[in-house]
Amino acid sequence: MLPQKCKKMKQEKIRILFVCLGNICRSPSAEGIMKKMVKDAGYEDRFYIDSAGIASYHKGELPDSRMSLCASLRGYKLDSRSRPVKTNDFYDFDLIIGMDDQNIDDLRRKAPDAESLNKIHRMTEYAKNMSYDHVPDPYYGGAAGFELVIDILEDACKGLLESIFSVRDN
Ligand code: 4NP
């Protein structure tokens, strides 16, 4: 599930990039949730966590205010600015995690080489208790969609952290 490289780089930071379409709802939430989980676990200095979007429509913007409010009520601060995925991300990150089928297809198309393809994962692949196969886009829906995004991401980020620790402890 993780690049073989992670096993070897015991002293290097694990670099994770979360990706969605606009980088104003799902991926900045995944970034905020994962950063808090890592910090609460005492491993803040061992991770570099970022997010990006397939599209650049919202470049430079803060996360959607509906998403930020929902996240803040669960204790997560979303303060990253939207940016599009760039080719160097495939070299700079160990894991590139998309939210839905379209994100995964777009990432695969953008990947510059075979090693990059192996870094692409789906957020829900790490789910522990929630049985969703993607993180639904909340942008055109109501408040319940934003709550669901946080529910799925909390569950999957927990699973992601556990999967990283299980590989690194081997
Ligand atoms: P995200 O949500 O991909 O979770 O950031 C969206 C944000 C904006 C748009 C679509 C999805 N949009 O079409 O502008």
C-alpha cells in the first residue's frame, strides 16, 4: 500500500499530498485532519502534508467557507490556499491520494513516469469503518455533504496513519 521507499527512509519525512478537484473542500480537509492527527500522535516533525487540486479555478483561494465551518466545529483548522497539482509533486511526495475516480484518472494522466503511478492512491482505500468507495464532492450540495466529507476523511486518515506505522514498524 505504501511505496517500498517508506520502509527505508526511517529518518526522512513522509510526504503526503491530498488531491481533489478544486482543492477548496475535500483535499484541504484531508490535509487539516491528517495534520491534526499526526500532531496529536506526537509525529508532527516526521511528516510533510499538503494538498492540491486537479483544476486551477480556485487557485490562491482559502477553503470553501462551508467546509471550513464544518471542519472548525470538529476541531480542524483549514488554512491552506488552493493550488493546482504540478509535475514536480510526483517527485516530491511519497503518497498522492485522490478522493474519487475522476481525481485518480486525472492523476494517472498527469504522472510523469511509472514510479509516480505507484504513488497514486485512493483516500477510501484506507477506510476503517466507513464503506464508501470515494469521498463525494460536496460543492453543489447541502450541509450534510460537508459533514459526510469529514466523517469519511476522519475514518480514512486514521487508517492511513495506522498503515504508515505498520509498514515502518516492520
Ligand atoms: P473539491 O470541491 O474538489 O472537494 O475542492 C469542489 C470545489 C469546486 C468545484 C468543484 C468541486 N468547482 O466546480 O468549482
